[in-house]
Amino acid sequence: MQSNLYVTNLGYSIDGEALRAHFSSCGDVISADVISDRETGRSRGFGFVEMSTQEQAQKAIEMLNDQPLGGRALGVALARPRK
């Protein structure tokens, strides 16, 4: 079963490919998206990473939460389902 992760405190220079590469150390990354502002196109400082299994998602939380990427300590948690 796939698991979505909510990633916060991203540096503005981080894009989806950098996020994918960073999380690939924890397993298979299905998708990695950095959310950007509609008007400016600039990163909003958060994104979502979809891992292929719940175990890999949990490993990513344990390994990468509060770890630096682009000069900032990431916040990594399970994403809540959309309503």
C-alpha cells in the first residue's frame, strides 16, 4: 500500500527532483512534488512525497525528520487524506 508524506520547511531552491533524490535513500519514491504559489511560481516551502510502501514511508519519517536539506531541517510526517 502506498503512503503519502507531508514535507515541510523546504528551502526555496529545492525542487521535485531534489526531493525525490533525498527520499530515495529510504526506498522507492513514486512521486515527489513541491507546491508552488500560483501567481509567482515560487515554492511555498512544503511538498508531498509518495513512497511505495508504508514501511518505507515510516523509515523516511524516522530517518529524515529534522534532518537538513538545503540548509533547513525538514519536517516529515504522514499526510492526511484529502476530504
